[in-house]
Amino acid sequence: MRNIIVTVDFTENSINAARYAADMAAFIGAELHLVHVLDYKAIHPDVPIPDYVLDEVRDKGFTDLDKLAAELKARSRQKVCVATDLESGPVERQVREFCQWKQPFLVVRGASRGERPEITRLPYPLLTIPPNAVFRQVRNIVIACDAEEINNGMPVPLEFLARLRDLFHTHFEVLHVASRHEETATISFREWRATLTEKFPEIHFVNAGSVDEGISEYLDHHTVDWLMVFPKKDGPFRIHKSISEKVVLHCPVPVMSIKE
């Protein structure tokens, strides 16, 4: 059984992401896991918390998880198995350990400016859901590549792309946005295009003032269901030397981040 893990903090965006994930789980026949992490030290780092307060917070967490799970089961007409898990401790460690146990097909979260960056460093495909997004069949995924991917190849396993294609009947497109300072990328592009044509017949090369602008302009003029990006090792949202966090957190379509 495929596993989809959703990190929830019960904000409006995370609840919507859970609904999106439940609809997707029903579509592909996956099991859904709702994970809520209580990081007391991050909330009150210098103030001891009485045991009775901790118990109340944990009880509320379990109640909220059960309530959301019941909603999602009803939403899927009982077609999706929804499990819940509440953990205490550092968010990065707890989510990572849970993922190591379940080996998820995807990890899903809601877009939020307040999201701690450690969530994005998980070595699993991470799907960020924009506010108010509604799941629909993922027919078109655009893979955004920078000059490094042109020269060294995309870090996503082709087997994973094949699974997406088979599950959603997906069509892939490759997008490279060259800023004014990337003249070297155009030199390699023809050779790079030739190596990918068999697997990705739609390859687009866009010039823009910045990568942010190029991706935004492309999304404005094309039908895209998901955007796929590859965060760099030196930062949670470093897709390109000129790209910023807003591409992931403010994108109008879900963004899949696959860590190199």
C-alpha cells in the first residue's frame, strides 16, 4: 500500500492540504497518515511547562486529529484509510523518523510563511499545497531545471517519474529559465534537449529577468497541475542562484520539491 504523509498544525492551509491529500489518496489507492508534532521547546524555550498543561495540549492534539480523520474518511466515502500520529519533540527529527518508518510515496504540507525550513529537508518528495487548492487529476507536471541540471542531469529518479505517469496518466514538460546572467546555459541547451527528447517531448526554454519571473510568466500562460523543483543542498529553497522561497510558498499550483 502506498503511503501519503500529511504534516498538520490545524491551520486553515494545513487542513486544506490534508483534504487535497485525501482526495489524491482516494484517486491512487493510497493510505493517508496525519502527523501532528508538538515541539514544546520551540513554543516556550525558556519557560517550564506544567505537566497538566502538557497533558491538556496533547489531549487537544489527539481530539483534533481524530476530528480531521473522521472528516477525511467521510469525504472519501470511507474509501481511504486514515491513520493519525501525534509526536512530541523537534519537528525535523520526529517527521523524519516517522517517514523512515512509513517510507512514504509523498509528504504533503500546506503552504505557510511560518513553516519551519527543516520540513523541506526531508529526503522524500514533498508536495506543498497552495491555499484553497482542490485536487484534480495531475495531467501535466512541469519540471523546472537550472543550468546545473542541464549540465549534470536531473536528480529525480526516472522510476519515480514513471510511477507518477502511471498513477495519474501524467504528461511531463521541462522548463529552463535563463536569467540575464546565464549565457552559458544556452550553449548546453541544444545538446541537453537532444538527450531528453525521448522521455520529455515538451521542453521549453525561457529568458527572463529572474527565474522567479520566468516561472511565474510560464504558469500564467500554460495549464500546469504541479510544478517540480530540486532544492539545493545549501538551502531549503535554493532551486537556482536567483530563485527565492516565494516560488514554493506562493506558487498558484502545488509544488513538488525533490531534495538532491
